[in-house]
Amino acid sequence: MRIASGRDPATGDWRCPARERWALGPHQKMTPELEDRLCLTATLTGSYAAAAQLAAKWGSAVDDETIRTHVRQVGQRAEAQVLERLTTPTSAPPAVALAGSKPAPFSLVIMMDGWLARQRGEDWGAPPAPELNRVAWREIKGAVIYRLDQAGATAGGRGLITQKYVVAWQGDPLEFGRRVQTEARRRGLATAQAVYVVGDGGVWIWGIQADRFGQAQGMLDFYHASEHLWAVARSLYPADEAATQAWVSPLLSQLKHGAETETLQTLRDLPAWCAARQQPVPSTVAREQAYFETHREHLHYAAMAAQGCPNGSGAMESFCAQMQGRFKRCGQFWSPPGLADLLALEVARRNFDWDALWTN
């Protein structure tokens, strides 16, 4: 297709009205609108090949490598926006209905967890050999942030969050914590009347809480706590499922209903309990005693539930599952930069920062 261009008689500059209308830069070959559509398609489909097939259906025959190139470019813009917020953090002003009125009090929930993604190792492309590092598994850390007043349930009782924000990062916990704190500030951290951090037993999660959210109340995900109690029960009764159930059920009820000190005492008394029955103390006992002692301030499930805090990290588990559905599909082996760029785009889409990638 040929388009008109020429010298502007007023300024003497060479101009192309059609390219200006399409918002194309001097060397840009794709309009921002088409780039927007292709990048969004790439985040919502399972692969770049699938994105190319879908794009062809709605009239833009673009190959998967072209889509990948634009995702990389726009993903780097998304990362640049995050870095700008990190260096010049600002707290989002509270929304008020009337001038002079006080904002409604709210509580903020921050959940954190991680999942593993397959990446190309140092020896990627080499013939298979046991001593080569062809594939590397690296953790992607994630967070979900939302206000308690934006959480509810469907008519069927399923949990529902009307608006939530996310952080995802492949790297060290220190940088991840900085990113979570910055996003939490955007969502009202400074004006929240209470902040809750919910996570599993990952040491890095509670390190971030201590480092970035020192005033927050922490809670160990109830499902993970119950898994550790079940591990103790099965070590005490390795071949008796009924006895295992009978031992663990009262402890789970104690945990959930405000008697966590009794659960902790039961665990402390286990060496004496085993000695009275003339049976050896399983090695699991000492490990799980240490685990629960470490998290003794994160077990106040009844008190936290009274404040509205969820006792599980279902929203975080859902986010991890969704991310793995895009980044951990069969045959996907990422380069670290390639994963980072698409990850930045995915976070921008979920945090409603997408349109700013084409307006700034």
C-alpha cells in the first residue's frame, strides 16, 4: 500500500499524514492499537503461536515471532513503569465522597507465595547428558493485595474478590518485598486501619513481613498448618488411619477456635507422651515442634477471623494456578528475559495499568 508524504510548506519538515494519524513513530512499523491488541492476545492465550492463530482470525496475519518481539518491547516498558514507581513511590489518596468527609476505614490483606517455572539452563541446546544443566527451575514469587471490604462470596458460598492487585517477580526476596510494599502503598497501605499478611511457612515470606510490614498481623495459612499436624499424626500412628484421625481432629478444632496454646502444649508434651507409651519419638516431632514454635504468633485464627481476616490463602493459590497456566505449559522453557517481559505485561494487565503503556 502506498501512502502520501511530503514537505510541510509551513515548517519545511517532511511529514506523512497517514503515519501521524496512526500514531506511528519515525521507524515504527506497527500501530499502537495493533500492538496493544497483539500483546493483550499474547497474555490471554497459552503461547505466542496460539496468539498468532487468533490474530489471523480477527484479520491481522502476524507471525508468532513478531508478536514475541513486541511483547518483549512493551514488557520492558511495563517494567520501566514499575521501576519508576519504586524510585518515586507515592501513596494513593483515599477516595472520599464529599469534601471534608473522612474516608471509610478499611483493612488491607497481603498474601504471598511462590511457584516454579522451567527456564533454559546454562547448557540449553546441548545433547542430553546427566552432568549438564540443560533445564533450570526458578521460583517466581507472587503477591495478592486487596481490601477486606472488596471481598465477599457468591450465592453458592464461593469466595469472591471484586478488585485485587498483584505482584510477580523472579528474583531475590529483598527486591520482591520492595515491589510488594510499593504496590501496597498504591492501594492504601498508609491509611489502612489494619494490615494482614497471610502466607505459608516460607521463611522469605515472614522475612518480608518483618522488613516491610512490621506493624502487620501475620497469619499462617490454615491449610498449611493442618498439613504439618497431619505429618505429626501419621508419624505417631504410621499404620492406623483411624487413630491418626482421632489424634489430629481435636487439635485442628483447637487451632480454628482460639485454643492454639493447647495445640502448642500438646506438641511440646509429645516426647513425654511417647515415653509413657514406651515408643520412640519420631524425628518428625522435633521438626514440627520447631515449625509451630516459629509460627506461634501466626496461629490466632479465631481472633483474626473475628476481624474479618481470611484464615487461608485461597486467592494467592488461585493466582499461582492462573500464572502457571500461562507460564508452565507443556513444552515451555523460558529464557529469564523472555519470562520477565511477559510477566511484567501480565502484571500490568491485572493491575489496570495496561492502557498507560500506550499513553505515556
